[in-house]
Amino acid sequence: MFGSVSPESPSTEVNVNMAGLCCPVCRGALVREAAALRCMACDRIYPEVGGVPCLIDPVVSVFGHNPPPAPAASLAARLLPALSGNPVSADNYRRFVQLAVAENDRPRILILGGAAVGKGLGAALGDSGVDWIETDVFPSPRTLLLCDAHQVPFEDSSFDAVIAQAVLEHTLDPQLVVSEIHRVLKPHGMVYAETPFMQQVHAGAHDFTRYTHLGHRRLFRFFEEIESGPACGPGMALAWSWQAFLTSFAGGHRGRRIAALIARLTAFWLKYLDPFLVRRAAAYDGASSFYFWGRPAPEPLDDRDLIASYRGIQ
Ligand SMILES: [Zn+2]
């Protein structure tokens, strides 16, 4: 494996973090060769991109060995008040990491889609008692490893926890990604995922799927639930709808930017209603996104039990 086979491989903390790293295609062991990793089983070569290993199979993945840089936030996005707000994630992450640390000596937590720090995750990432493995398909200063979540390049049971915030909607096959999360988790590990329900297209072409609360729960049916519920609320959902309504009048990129700017200036305040609204049962029918926090389960959740667990008011 990377860090344990090749004599040229320096014995650094990075290698400790990378324990269990393997070929994303055949899960064979990797050796370092110059500025690349080679699979000892199938001979595939994985180059370094931006100084980090790119464990992406360019045949299967839509992301090759030359992935684009992470999308930069526009000037308006940095200067104007945001339409988006997440009233639950910071506290969820605090409790999630607290439990991971309580249950494991030094938990290894894999972050999928970690090129940018997820909403509410910043404080938790400062926990020095955790080995954070931040991965994405985009290079960024935070990305320790480039990988495609459909083919996680780690051996079975490599992690104490996995985080996938605002990731599954951008994957072509979310069920496959969730099964990969299940595979790389230790039996008593934990997953934390947030996925949109009422949100318009973002990230352009790389946006495919939305989930109701129960649809999201069924996606994680091979997990037992610790907690789940609305993350981003109906206020944000309305703000995004208002933005999508205004941008519908635009004929091109410039008009869209102007419409989005007007939306921000007129609807940013709606998210401030969400700390109140996400606690109401109706949010299960109209939230902007949902979270799921759970552990691998030996048996899938029965669909009748799934339906009986509806929490909305319809
Ligand atoms: Zn291989």
C-alpha cells in the first residue's frame, strides 16, 4: 500500500493518514513510482495532480486525471448576503465529531466533496483529535486526495466516519456512492450526509438528483438512523425559488448574474426564519435539504417501516 510498500515513500504523517489507500478499480496495493502511484495488481497508473494523488479512474469516472480547479465564488457571492443558511449543521457536526472521538481513540474521518469547507463544518475541522481525510474531484488547498466517490480508493472498513455534505446530488449514481460509504466504514462507524430537496440546479451540468426526507432515508436503508431531519429550511427554499423565478427572465449569463444579485438583495432575509421553521413538522414536506446521521446496519430498513416513519403533516 501507499506508504508501506515503496522504499522511496517518505514515512510522514500523510502516509499514516493514507492507511488503507488502494486502487479505486481493483483495490490492489499501490506503490509510488516517481510522481505517480502504480497499482501492483492491475498496473494502472495514478498521477499526482497539484501535488496530491489523483486516484481517479479516467475510464469509468467523468473526472479524468486533469480535473478542473474547484469553482471559485463570484465577487457578488463573497460581498452580498447569502440566500443560503444552515441552522443545524454546525451543532450536528459538533455532536457527530464528539461522538466519533468518544468512541474511537483517534477517529479517521473521510470527507467526500471536501474541496471547500462545508457549511457548519469549520469548527469541527479544528478538532486536532481527528485524522481528517479531505477528498474531492477538484484540487484545492484542502484536498488531500483526488477521488471519485463512486470508486472510493480505500480498503473496506478504513474509516470511523464519513461525511458527504451537498455531494450526493452531484453524483451520477448516489446509491453506488452510499454503498461505497457503507463499504469503507467500520461496522460501528458513522455517516453524516446532507442532500438537497427543494433547490434549483446548481453546479450547472453536475447536478442530477433531489430527495424527500423519506427518499433520502431509503437511500441510506442499509444504515440504522441516529438522527435525521431538515437541514436547510423552507425559508431558504423560498429564497432559491425567488432567485430561480427572477433568473428565468434572463437570456444569458450577464442577465442571470443581475437577476441573482436582485434575488440576493431582496430575499437574503428569508433564511433567518429557518432556525424556527426547521423545527416544525411541515419542514419535512418543504425543507431545502435534509440530513441523515447513521451507522451501517446488518439488514436494510423495511419499506413498510420507512413509510410508517413519515414525519410531515400531509
Ligand atoms: Zn488496480
